Amino acid sequence: MISFEHVDYSIDGRPILRDITFNVPLGGTTVILGPSGSGKSTTLRLLLGLARPDAGVIRIDNEDITRMSEKRLRQIRQRIGMVFQQGALFDSMTVGENVAFSLIEHDNVADAELEGTVRAHLELVGLDPDLIDRMPDQLSGGMQRRVAIARALAARNPQILLYDEPTTGLDPQSAERITDLIVELRDRMKKTSVMVTHDIADAFKVANTMAVLNEGRLVFDGTPADLAHTNEPFINEFLAPFRKAVLAATQRVVTVPGDTRRTALQ
Amino acid sequence: MELIAAIVERLRRILEVVQDFVLFAWDAIRATFSPPYYGREFLSQLHFALVGSLLIVIVSAAVAGQALAIQLVRELANTGAKSQLGHFMVISVVRALGPVLTGMVVASRMSAGITAEIGAMRSSDQIDALVAFGSDPMKRLVVPRVAALLIALPVLVIIGDALAVVGGGFVGLQYHLPVESYYSGVLKYLTPKNVMVGMIKPFVFALMIATVACWRGFRSAGGAKGVGVSTTESVVISSVGILVADGVCTRLVFRILGW
């Protein structure tokens, strides 16, 4: 389980997160929702140990990572797969080298086995395995995001998956394929996942639990159904344009099988 | 009072920047002495630094060497000491001009290249991705670049020096200075001490160029504009740094040699 306990974080004296406390249940998907600049992506950076909080404790499987040595953090990170905003694929490497990055870096895997693993992971995320020798800039944004997910999954079969705005900047069809993939991974592989997004439809589609941030403060922590019925003024205002879609999503009203996103947006 | 406060604040910021660079350089040094080592990345950077810089070093050294030789041979001819051209070319090129000229040419190319590449990686989260997937960016990005330039720059300085000196010989020929006379002067003054004075510098320059370029790349912020600013800073710091380091190295080596 992942837990944030009274976490404060600031940059140059400017508070980014203030007194953040929430839990991510084992095997579930928690969505961190909020407007741009609310500190969502920072929570993932803290969770990966890319930044250290000013105060508070962050635990992964009961281990406090906030005071951990860099060496130990590197071991913890091997249990985590991260999908960065825009993919963050290594542009000097091929698709295959990107997906196999963690295996090449840490494990002595034979080339033939490596290629098999890469192809299997590309297939898992719905990509043609023959893309293995392409460079990232030869792929569309949606395909790059899928390669990033494949890279995260190939990283020593991680127990935790983090997604930082995985659908930002994608066309609706590509975005939908990505969220479908995240739901599939959640249901099939039972990974503990944290997804950061400002897209309400995406959030309701994938979340088991939700945390809502506003100006660095946690204003909600609960289930999607609780969120849809909360009286918190900021959340009401934030959800207002999508109120009907939110209710539809929480009631699981699906008019087209497998097309929950389109329904949620009606 | 406001002026004093502003000066103090300015000094504090400069100290912070210097401290940041020193800590970065220290991390880079520490990363050098422990595995893993990235051989493929090192070879790729060596190719970029050595083969990629070869043409501009050849052109600039040949042109600058001939220009220097023309200046020298005319003055020497006026004093009846034309036969000393080889001597003066070795002292000027091998001890002073060669390392600085090649250093500047390589600095402008490599500083810009390294800072822009690492800065772009920073702004597209690729450096965070390296960390997230258990890699150490110091070992993967900084150490291979520093090591590659530490090998490439001295080799380029030797090539540049040789071309400049040979170019001086052609100029001497134009001014009716026999080849034997020119090269006997060259060989007489191409002593281990003179070579040492010139060949310590490229190692110092390489260390500085690569470390500063990586440091500015890592600290790049603010997207494309930030990468542009960092790249400019990197080239300026390296270029000025080469001139300062040249002065310091010359004084230091002269003192060591007891000259």
C-alpha cells in the first residue's frame, strides 16, 4: 500500500503541496484529480523520490521513502513503473531499446530473450511488434504513450504503476485507447496504480478511489460515487460542466458496450 | 542601503551558483570511479567529439597557423632572423595558440551540443525517466561525455598544432626559407617541456567544457527558451573559462618548470 501522511512540499519557498494525507489501496487504482497547477504531478515525483518533501512521510509497503538513501530508493523504484506526461521516451534509442531499457540496465538478459520480451510487451499494449526498430519520433503521440506504458510494464514486472496525465494532448480516439488499456491492465494484472489527470471522464473511467487537489491542498479523498455526491464547493464547481457525465459514469450507464467514455461525455 | 542589499543579494546568488557547480562536479567525479560504465555511450560521444570536430579544427588550425606564420616571417625577415620561424612557430602554436584555438573551436561546438541535448532531455522528462527506471544520469550522461572529451580534445590539439606548424613551413617556403632550416628549428624547440606546457591545457579545458556543458544542461528549465538560455550560458562560460584557465595553467606550469 502507498500512503501520504501530512506531506508538505515547496519550491523556492512557494508551497506546492500542503498537509496532503491519503492512501492508495493495494491492487486498486487511485486517480489524483485537479486543475492544472494543483500539485498533481508533484505527488508522483515525490512518490518516485525524484523530489523530497519538506515535511511528512510517504510510505510504500510500510517503508518510509522520504528519508531513504538514493541507493535504497533505486531498489524501491525497480518495483515501480512510471508513464510520464508526453511519454518521455529516450529519443536516442529505438522503440525496442526503450521498452527493454530497465532489463538492459539491471538484468543480464540474452538478446533473443530481450527481443521476445519487448515484442510481447508491444503486443500487450496493442502495438505492432515490428515497430521494435523504429525511433520514437517516427511514432504518433498515442503510439508513443503506448510504448511508454510497455516500457513501464517491462520494467521487472512492477507492482506499482504511475501514470502522469497519460491522455494529455492526444486525439479522442487515442486517449480512449490509452484509458481502455489502463482499465484492462488494472482488471487483468491487478497492479496498484496511481493516475494523475485533469480529465474528469478519464478519472471516472479508471478510478477505484479518487483524491482531488486544489492549490496544493487535498479537498477530497474517497470513491468516485462519494465524489459525485459531495457538497464541497470547489468540487461542485470543478465537476459542474460534467455533472451529468459524472452521474452517468457512477451509475455505470453504458449505452454502447465498451464505450464508457463516450457515454460519460454525453 | 538598498544598493548594498542588492549587491549582497547578488553575491549570495553568485555563491549559490558556484556552490551548485562545485557539488555537481563533485558528483560527476564520484560517479566516474564506480561502475556501471556505459561503453557504447562513451564511444558514441567520442565519435561526436573527435570525428565531428575534426573538420573545423583542421580548417581553423591551418588558417590560423598560416596567418601567424605570415605575421612572424615578415617581422623576422626585417631583423634578419627568418631562419628562426620554426622556433617561433613551435613556441607560439604548441605552447599557447594551439590549445586555446582548438579549445575554443571545440568548446563552441561541444558546449552547445551537450547542453542542448541534455537540456532537451531535462525538459522532456527523459532525465527523470532515467532515474525512475533505476539509472544514474551522472553515470549515463555526464561521465561518458567528460571521458570522451578528455580523450578527444588532446588528440584534436595535437592534430591542430601539427597542421599549424606544417602550414608555417609552407609560408616559410613562400618567403624563401628552406624546408630543412624551418624543420630543424621546429625539432630543436619541440622539447618535452614545451610540449608539456601545451598538452596539460587541453585536459583542463576538456574537463571544464564537458562539466560546465552537462551542468547547464541539467539545470536547464523553462522549455525551449530555457534550453536556449542554458546553451548560450554554457558556450560563454566555457569560452571565457578557457582564456582564464590558459592564463592560470601557463603561470602554474612555468612555476613548476622553474622558468
